[in-house]
Amino acid sequence: MVSPEPAATTGTVTRVTLADVAALAGVSASTASLAFSGSGPVSDATRERVLAAASELGYAGPDPRARSLRRGRSGIVGVVLEERVRAAFLDPVKIQTLDGLTEGIAPLGAGLLLFTDSGDPDAPVSLDTAPVDAVVLIGCSPKFFRQVEALQRRGIPLVAIEGAPGGDIPEITIDNREATRLGAEHVRSLGHTDVATVTLPFEPTRTRGELTPEMEAGATVDTAVERLRGARDVFPDIRVGVAGASSIEEGLEAARLLLADAATRPTAIIAQSDLLAAGVIQAAEELGLQVPRDLSVIGFDGIRVDGLQHDLTTLVQPSVAKGRAAGEAIVRMLSGEAASGTDFTSTLHVGDTTAPPRA
Amino acid sequence: MVSPEPAATTGTVTRVTLADVAALAGVSASTASLAFSGSGPVSDATRERVLAAASELGYAGPDPRARSLRRGRSGIVGVVLEERVRAAFLDPVKIQTLDGLTEGIAPLGAGLLLFTDSGDPDAPVSLDTAPVDAVVLIGCSPKFFRQVEALQRRGIPLVAIEGAPGGDIPEITIDNREATRLGAEHVRSLGHTDVATVTLPFEPTRTRGELTPEMEAGATVDTAVERLRGARDVFPDIRVGVAGASSIEEGLEAARLLLADAATRPTAIIAQSDLLAAGVIQAAEELGLQVPRDLSVIGFDGIRVDGLQHDLTTLVQPSVAKGRAAGEAIVRMLSGEAASGTDFTSTLHVGDTTAPPRA
DNA sequence: CTGTTAGCGCATTCAG
DNA sequence: CTGAATGCGCTAACAG
């Protein structure tokens, strides 16, 4: 057995190739290759000789770049998030989706290549120059059309989660409108008639405040629009407060506005996310209102809001499953099968934040 | 001008190469290459001809795999997190660090390749078979030594953030012990003598409860150990509650234990993270204790805890800067310069959660 | 300004 | 079971 010591301590980073190893082992390059990949018929004696030569030379295995050119696969799946890292990962649903995605592509043994906004406008989002085997778009705008087209031409499988890029790209979606309607119906069935809603932003610039017709017309975020539709299916004239993001802070702000005037105060608020709902609850508590006695609150997502003491009534969406489905679609497409999208269903979880209105 | 239409609608994904484009344009492959990279001297007429040929054939640009073999660079930086995505991104500090890292490597125009635990024990964490130009280790254990060694042999620049892999790998660290000592001194200077601390987990299995000598002996998480040392520098006999993770929930649990007995109740708690501190505050409020009147609380990190109404007294660590520094070190190393680590300093932010003990 | 030549490092034919 | 030859698709030198 050759000691690996010299290799480890050799400061010189001379490029050692498979050919070098083969030469030292006294075999051909192809044999050496087989010895490494383990996939071919190689005698144990030969393999050992190759491995010994490798460790003597400090050969670290096949060069991934050459390997991926030769095999036509890089073992990398791209994920496009179109925000700054800190913004994207503020959203628990995205994190869970990403988690599901890692699960889904696990059989590939592939890594996830993150494409996010670096803040530097000059830095090219080199989505179309990256060695990816497939790409998952998460909540992306049409901004990427050019690059997406290029990927398609190259035959790279694409899947979209929430945010329809069109074409024949499989989409993973949920029933935003129907689910919200379900929640709204729950609220109505409890006897509420005076209801307001706190929505997610309607466009990337994240204008907040009471919803104006212009904002609604310029909406680009389908999720917000669809969920609002669902609420309106039940409460057509619902008052709408728009948050600047999905966070407790923003929910608090929006709810302060909606709850400010005791005379026009709603008895229930439908929040478009659990974080917003947590903020709404805080706003209520600030005003000395008790949830659910004085105000019913319903959320969306079904995440566990860290630190929230209530069992939030909410629409539980399968965020992890969404990611996993995307991953599985990718796996299928990479093995040549066709894949179609999936539309998931959310379920109503009735917790302790909704109750009949007082008197 | 040739219409791009046919290319876009062509369903067949025939592999179009640069050579094909060059042939159609009636130029050599190298000229066509220059026309694409834009880096060489090419006449406008020729360039246009090449581009026209490309769009006619539906050529989507150079193949990234071939390009990276030829250039010896893939434009990818690996990030190792050694947890599940959902666990890693629960930690705001890691998110900010990652955000800083994207900033830091922006000049590279490179993407971040995430290496996390997929949950599937069979899936190889193929860190050493991935086409990365450099790798950043974030809070990693010795578990990766083998792979790290392989990367080093291959001459791939490595940087570690929090979690010393040893060797000559540059490390980005903060003054965990000194900073905590500073915070503890602040608490003592207010007059507190009866102080407890809530720590981060001491090892990956995340055992929680009162600290036992065995747990302390088996500690593998430097951050927790160092911060505890800092607290002991000021309060040698401090009571220690160990949390199972950095979250509000865990802080709440740990603090409930520490505050349970009114007779032995501390007047101040030093939490090893802001999330834990938020949980401690919740526990206090549950018991009808007012912060800071009845209990002083100090955190660590300096993140904005979403939904926390207090201005938390805490040790503000430069999490974004840490990531950026790592990124910059990578950039330097890739351009051949040597890079050394950086040790950052945290600063005490005195908010409204610390005050002298009552009477 | 453009064409010719020569590999990058490996994995896969196909013979032996 | 092993070796020799071939090219993945591109770009960097160098001539012209």
C-alpha cells in the first residue's frame, strides 16, 4: 500500500491526468478509466495497481469538466429565483419547496445551482452559459423568456413552479383561488360579513397600502391575484390591504391600517400567507383585540410560524411536495420520458384563530 | 435579417454546434467562436453573418460543458452547508452570509452550487465530482475532510466560514468568545449577578436541556463552546440551558426551564442567538415577567427578528460581510493571488431589553 | 481581420 | 479482461 502522505503534502499543484496515472500503473488510459468508474470489467490486480499509482501521484479522480463534456451530463440542476438570496429565503414556502426539490432530484446525485440577483446589475445572470442538465424556475417573471428559449433549443428540460413561463414547460401549481375561496367560505359560515384581506404584493416593486384599480391592473404576481379572486368569490366587496412582502412585519403594518378605525373594523381578516396572518394577530393584540373573540384570522401556507402561540387557521399547501414533484419531473425528463405538470390541492386547517363574530 | 421563427418552432432538438454555424456562415470555427465571445477582432459584417446563421439553425450559443473544459473554468462556486436545505435556511445568519457571498463573487459572474443533505443517505454528496472553480464551506464538520483534500489536490481554492477544516484553508471567523464576554460585561455592569445562558446546540444531534459535563465534553460546535466560554469569563458559574436549534421555539422551551422556579430565577439571560433571545422574551411574558424590568435579555447576531416588538440588546455580527469576505477571497485566489482569512469583530448594540435588576 | 492547427481530459467504441 | 484509436465542442495560439 502506497502512503498517501507525499501527495497530500506536495505543495505543487501539478495537473495530474488519468493518462499520467495509467502510464505509471503500466496500463492504458481506458483501463484506468474503467478502474475509476468501476463500471467495466477490470481485474482486481489491475485496479489496485491503478489506485496505487493514483494516490502516489495525488490524482484526485477524473476532472469533472472533461467528464461532463464526454458524458453530456454535468450533474447540475439550475434553480432560478429572481430575487436576492436574502429575499427568496425569507419565504418559508420557497425554502420548503427547495427542500422538496433536493429530495426529488436526489436519485440524480446532482447539485442545485442557484441563480439569484447578486445586486450587481452588470453581473450577467449566466443561466444560458451554465453547464446545467435541467432548470427549475421558481416564481419567475417573463423576464427570463430569452434565456428560457435558449435552454429549450438546447434541449434542456425545464419545469416551472408558480409562475407560468408558457410554452410546453410543465408547471407545478396549486389551487390558489379555490383554496382561498374555501377559507373565505369557512369565515362566512361562521357568520362573518365584515371581512378584509391582506394580500401579497401585486408586483415586484412591492407597492403597499389599500389596493387601487391601477395596482390591480398592473399586477404581475399571479398568486396574489388568484387568491384575491378566491376571496372575492365569497366577499365581492372585501376591503383589500396590500403588503409589501410576506412577513410578520408587513402583516402588522397592513392590519394596523385595516383595524385603525373602530367603526369600520372588520370582524375577520383573510391573510394571503401565514406570516402576514401572524402580523395581523400582532396588530390585533396591540389594539387590545382578542383573537379569535374580537377578530378571526386565517392564513395561507400551513407553515409553522416560529414563535406564534396560536394554532393558526390556514390553508395548508403542500410546499415540499411541490418541490419534490418538480424534481421528479426533472428526473423523468432527463431519462427521456415526457413529463407534465401537477396541480396540487390545499386543505383547510381549522385552528384556534377563527370563531363566530361577537354578538 | 433572418427570422428566428423557424428555429423557435422547430421541435427537433438536433444538436447544433459551432462548426455547423460556421459552415453555414462560410467562416472558420474559430472566427465563429470569436463572433460569439465578442472578445476578438471580428468585422461587423462577419459577425452579423455568423449570428444570422446561428439563429437560422437555432444555435443557442456555445455548449457550456465544452467551453468549461477548454477554458478550465466552469463559472461555478460550490457552497457546502451540511444540513438539509430547510434547516440551513432557517438560520438568518446563514442566509445573510450567503447573500454576502453572492455579492462577493459577483465579479465572477458565477453561480452558487449548493451542497446540502438531500435526506437520501445513498445519494453521494458529489462535492468532488462537481465542476466547481472554488468551494466555500459554511459551518462544516470534519466529515468533509476526504473530499476537501481531493479538492485541494486538484488546486481548487477553498474558504471556510465558521468551522475550521484546518490545513492552510483561509477561514472567515468572528470573535465569538470576546463578543459574548462583552455582552456579559454589559449585563454585569448593570448590576446583575444572577445570570443564566441559553446556548446553541453543542453537537449535531441537538440534545437539549441543562448542560451536562458529558455534553460539554462531546461538543463539536465551536460557536456554542466559544460563546459559552465568553459568558463564563464573566460569570464562571452561570447556569446553562442548551437549545436544540436556533429558533424562537427552542429559546422559549429552554427559558421555561430556567425561569420555572421563581426562587432560583435569574435576573438576566444571555442567549446565544437573537432567535433564542426572542423565545426567552416570550417565555418571560408567559410568566408575566416584564422585559427588561423583571428580566434582562441579550442576544447574538443582530438580525431583525421578524415580529419581535423589542429593540433587542445584542451582539451584532457582520454576517453579510462574512460572506462577502469569503467571496472576495475566492476571487483573489482564482486570480492567482494568495488569500488569508479574516476575523471579524462583533459590536454590542444596547437596545431596550437590558436594564438594572429590580431592587 | 481571418483561417489553420492543436489540443483541454476523458469515456467510449472496437479489436485483440 | 485490456489496448488503440477517436472525438465530445470549443477556444487559444499562431500564421497568413
